[in-house]
Amino acid sequence: MITLEHLSKWYGSTQVLDDCSTQIEKGEVVVICGPSGSGKSTLIKCVNGLEPFQKGTISVDGISVGDPATNLPKLRSRIGMVFQSFELYPHMSVVGNICLAQLHVLKRSEDAARARALELLDRVGLRSHADRFPSTLSGGQQQRVAIARALALDPIAMLFDEPTSALDPEMINEVLDVMTELAKDGMTMVVVTHEMGFARRVADRVLFMDAGAIVEDAKTAAFFDKPVSERAARFLSKILHH
């Protein structure tokens, strides 16, 4: 579904991604973790063309992301993206936020878009909030709306960039629960997160990044029980408070 081959990226003379290669299968849930500044967010932003890259190739469902001929807006509409900062339109109701791209990108009718939006709000547990505005919602609720909005385009894969890092601790689980349900339904997901409990429960594989490189690419149990690199072992011992 998603293939990265020898992906490298620089900001000026600073290399931020260093020869990253991996494959993500349809229906797989992959968690990307690692210290701050290791290139995790940059990596997933390259996958849907939000960040250009200088070397290597990325293909999504057989389409080359770096090819100048590729229609990036069209490709992006097929890959849901959820950011840490929600990015909801404040002047639109919750249901309006979820309808917008359906109307403009998928050209759905208003009735069809609204019906789909309400169905997705049901799924994230917020149907009763359909006509409220984002400012009246908690951070956890806003993030669940953002997930529903990304799902409204019927994406073939979902990318999550630290979706809980801006949330208060008690709101984190309500977002992770929605993501866990998505994973159970077979959605292909790539998740940048520090939530190791979620990774352990839900991920099929873990990519551990450090200094722009993928240091480990392992099945979840193997990564947690026996990390191969000393760098990953140190990271885990810090983050799991052993």
C-alpha cells in the first residue's frame, strides 16, 4: 500500500531524513516512535506530499508521490491526515467541517455529505455535537471531529501525526479508543506517537527513528521485548519508566 525506498530529505544543508526504506501493507497499523527531532513527522508528511523530498521514492497504492506528473491534491484526498493541532475551521459547525471536503473534493450532494458526516460522528461518539462549533468542544472532542473529517473522504490509509500530544491526559484515551476501533476495522494506519501503551496494543509493527534514520523496523512484540539497537532500548527504558 505504501512503499518508501531510500528516502532522504534536507532542509538546506541539514539532513532530516536519512535513507529511509519500509513497506506498509494494506490493513497494517504501523507506529513510528523515537526521540523528538528524529524525523518522524517529516517522514509521514512526505508520504502525502506535504513535504517535498530530494532523494528516494515513495509510492502510495502504486502512485509515485514524488513524480511531478502526480496530482497531489487528488492523492492527498485518498490519504487521511490527522495533525496534533486539530486544524478545524472555527467558523463552521462540526457537521460543516466534515461536509466541506466531501462537497468540494468528492462532489457529493449536500444530503449525502451530511448523512455521511452524521454516520461518522456516530462512530466517534459525537453525533449530539453535530451543530456545535469547534470552540465549544474539548480538545479530545475536536480531535475526534478531525478524525471523522479525515474519514469522510473514504481514504485508503490514515496518517496520524502525534494526534494526542496537544491533549490533556484525561482526553488522550477517548482519541486512542477511536483509533483502536479504526484499526480493528482494518484501516491502514501510520501513527507517529509517544503513546507506547497504544503502540503495544494496536500496532502490527513499530518503526523506531533516530537522527532521521529508521533504526528499527520490527514486529511490535519483538520491539518491546527485545529491541535490537541500544538506542531503542534506552528510549524504551525512559519512556516506559522501568
